[in-house]
Amino acid sequence: MNVLTGFIKSLSKLSMIGRALMLPISLLPAAGLLLAFGDKFHLPLMMNAGGVIFDNLPLLFAIGSAVGLASESGIAALSAAVSVFVTNITISTVLSITPEMASQGGKYAMVVGIPSLQMGVFGGLICGILAAWCYNRFHTMQLPEFLGFFSGKRFVAIATAFMSFILGLLLPYVWQHIQAGIDALSVIVNGDNQAASTFIFGLTERALIPLGLHHIWYPSFWYSFGDYTTQAGQVIHGDQTIWFKMLEEGTKSFSSDTYQNAGKFMQGEFPLMLFALPAACLAMYHEAHTKNKKIAAGILFSAALTCFLTGITEPVEFTFIFVAPILYVFNAIMAGLSYMTMYLMHAHIAKSFSAGLIDYISFGILPSFNGYETNYLNAVIIGIPMALIYYFTFRFVIRRFDVKTPGRTEVSADAKDKTDDELVTEIVDLLGGAKNIDSVGSCITRLRIEVLDGSKVDKEGLNGVGARGVVFVGDKGVQVIFGARAQFIAQAMAASLGK
């Protein structure tokens, strides 16, 4: 029982880290678009502007994760930057790492101008978590009156600096073991069985969607696994980082002696987002009861359009993954097959954030005009058969098992008919009241809430006020899916609760 309890608590903490990762990851579309349009129109200045973001991901992940874990505090962001500087300069001094050593790549790298260990975005994430912990622990600390100036939030950065110094002393001895594990996994992922690797990646990513833990799954593939030596001799890591560096440097085939088939852990979602899931929405609409078709059309058309344009899939997936486990499993397996098939057909399409039409045009079609071998038409060749499979599978399963997808149940008033303040009042009550809510946050489509007592949460009531799904993560974590509106509801709720 203790093991199970510990596992449940771990899931809740992982969910919080997943939420924190969304802020720095959300910056990447800007960098990707700058690179894509800079390449298309031969504007080196624009490409440099995009490249500098990818070159400083550790710092961005540190700041973004700290803000995400510390109620969006600016003090936490400042402390995260302090942590990055102090931690890396301490590591550099302890190990006597020189710029020349860092420029040769391998286990060393330049981090914000400091020769340090090659920890990638995980080094930044560690610093961000430390800064957030210091903020949450010390921002209300009261010092003696003669030191009063340094009390409260002013003490956070000071505490972070000292803690980061200790972290910098420890990491040289700890990170070598972590790096050994990453290197071993990287060899497996990018070895002789890449078709299997891409299938497992796609299946696992979709399978983790209900818990919101997919944000924990893919960063290793995007930012750590794989090595690519740039034209300047720098070694960089991760499928996404490598793809955009190849775009910046003009590597048309998206392969090199050190890294093959860039894009393999990103492109598999394009057939899913552009074709398969919109087809699932059409199937659900056709299976809606006649009297409810207008309501179903409003829900499903909006979800399909969001998925098609932006690649945000939760509004679609949360219409079926809880009411039809067989469709949940089907969707995960098909995602794995999509990734594997795109890899086998030599597609090389990137995504900056999610694989919708915007990314398809920006990182599939446009680069091909300049000679890059994205093979973007493969997404269409794979996507059309997937759309047909999804359409007929969904219609059969919904009818055969009487699945309660939109339009097949009595539908209450939609959340869009209410103001944020009206919705927040109802949500707070359904979560057990203000005293039961410990923290409030959001990612793209869902509220991420920590409660004191999960048994007080009214799941059916939340669904009744317009939520598209309610997920319990651990014994205290609650995720309520409201679509793109979630961030505004979270802001209004935080303001109402004073959190």
C-alpha cells in the first residue's frame, strides 16, 4: 500500500512538472517560424533571431519551469536565471572546464557563455525547479528587523544563489551517472530499430494524453536523444533541436554522419491531426441523435478545426477516450503506426509545437521550395487512408457499443454561454469549495488543480458545466479540460482565490 501511495503521489508531482514545461515549450513556435520564414525568404537576420532561442534553451527552460511551478512569479523567474549562472559557473570551476573543452562537444558545452557540463534543457529544468522550490519555501519568510530589507521575496534569490552553489558542487558527481543513462537510451532510440522506436514513441505519447504526462515523455526525444555535430563543430542534442539546426545550416537531407532522419519523433502526428481525428469528429457527428445534431456540430466542428489548424487534439480526444476505452487504445496504436510509417517513407517534417496545418505549411511545404527533402506529401498519402479507417472504425464502435459521444446524451448548457466569473464560481463549488483548492494552474486545454481532498470533487458536476473531461492524477491532482479557454478560466480562478 505504501508503494502504491508513493506512486500516486509521484504521478501528481510529474503532472505539475508537465504543466511547468508547457511555458518554455510554448516559446518554440516563434523560434521555428522565424527560422522557417527566414530560410524561405533568405533573411539571415530572421534566421539568427530564431536560432538564438534554440541556442539558449537551458536558460529558457529554467525560467519557464520556475514560473510554471511558482504561481507565475517574476521573482521565481529572476531566481531561475541566477540559478543557471551560479550552478554552471560552479560546475565549470570545480571541473576546470575551459571554452576549448566545451567547443569540442561531448560531455561539455557552452551554457549562457559558461563552459559547463552538457546537460541540455534538463540542466535548465533542474535550476528552474530549484528556484520554484526556493520561492514557495521562502517568499513569506520573516527575518529579524535589522535584516528586514532582505525578508520575503527578496530572500528568494539569495537563497536560490546559495542552493545553486551547493547544486553546482554536487552535479559533477551525479550527472555523470544520469548522462550515462541518457547515452544508453539514445543509442537504443537512434540505433538499428528506429521503426520500432518511432512506433513506441507515438503510441506512448498518445497513451499518456489523459493524464497530461505526455509533456514528460517527449522532451527527452526532442532535446536529449541523438547527437549532431554542427558546421562550427558544436555538438547538439535532440530531434527537434537538430532539425532546426539542419534547417539553419542548409542540410537538405536532414541527415548527417552523426544523426540520421531528423524529424522522426515529430512528424508522425501530421496524418493524425490533419486527417484522422477530424474524420473521427465527422463520424461522431453522423452518429449523433437527430435532435442533438446541431449541438454536436458546434462541439465537434470547433474541436476538429482546432485540431486541423493548430494540432491541439485534447478537445477531440476527450470526447471519446473516457467513454470508449477501445477507441482510446485504437487511437494510441494508430498514432504509433503513423509515426513508424512516416519514418519508413522518409518524411522529414518538424513541428514547433503541435502538428497542425500551420506547422505543416511552415516546416513541411515551405522548406521544400528551397530544396529541403521534407517529403511533405507523405503526410497526405498516409493521412487519407487513416481518415477512412478512423471514420468507419468510430462509426462502428459508437453504434455497436452505444458510446455516449457528443450528441448521444442529453447536453447541458455549454461553458461558452457563461462568463469566466460565472464559470469560476461554479467550478470552485464543484471542486469542494475555496478551502479545498491548494493551487491553480493551466496548460493549453486543461485546468491543473491541486486539492486537499479529492473525494470532494464533483466530476459529474464539472462535466455538467461544460468540461470536456475530468482527470484525477494521484490523490490530489485534478485536471479539468475546457479547451483553449482553460488559461483564462485559471487566471480568473487564481484571482478569485487570491492564489
